[in-house]
Amino acid sequence: MGLEVTLVEPEPVPVRRPLGERVGAVVADLHRAHGTRLRCGIPVRRLRGTGGRVTGAELGDGTTLPADLVVLALGATPATGWLSGSGLRLADGVECDALCQAAPGIYAVGDVASWHNTRYR
């Protein structure tokens, strides 16, 4: 479409959380090869606008990217606070083995599960 595109990603590489650093680096390279600018490791702090229209995105480092259009792709932060003190390992979700087992007889699935996928990591 001939548009200038900047992808802003709070993680060091895109799709790191579900697919890992290596796949994220490949995805970043594909974006760059297609002319997309990447700003990784920096969150969006807020959107700026006037008259009901977006004019830019203010980033966590204080810079503002001008924008005529913003497309949001929101993820989720695993809600693990209620498991504090449970004895389960909690980091980027409930830490599990390759079969999603967090502890003997305890399994986690979905966005809350942080597990090693041998195919992608």
C-alpha cells in the first residue's frame, strides 16, 4: 500500500513470548526486509490526538512517533498473583515443563502457562 509502518514492541523482539527469541528475531528480520521500522524494547505510553483523530504514539522513552493510523495488537499479562505463596514457580506465567506440568499433578494451560516448546525455543 506504500505506507510507512513502524512496529512498536515492548519485548526485545516481536512474538518473543509465545515463540521465543530465535523465531522473534526471524520475524523482526522479515518485517525489516519489507520496509517496516521496528522499535523493540520500548512500550507505548499513550496515544496522542486532536479533534477525535490520532496524531501520534508517545513511547516509554519519551519520543513521540507521528501517526495517521494506529493498529493495536494487545497481548495479556498472566494473572498469577493469586498463586503467590503456592510454591509454584512464577515468572512469565506459571513455569511448566514441556508437557505443561507445573508440579506433580498440577498443570497450567493457555496464556498463564510458561513452558518450553522444544520445537520453537
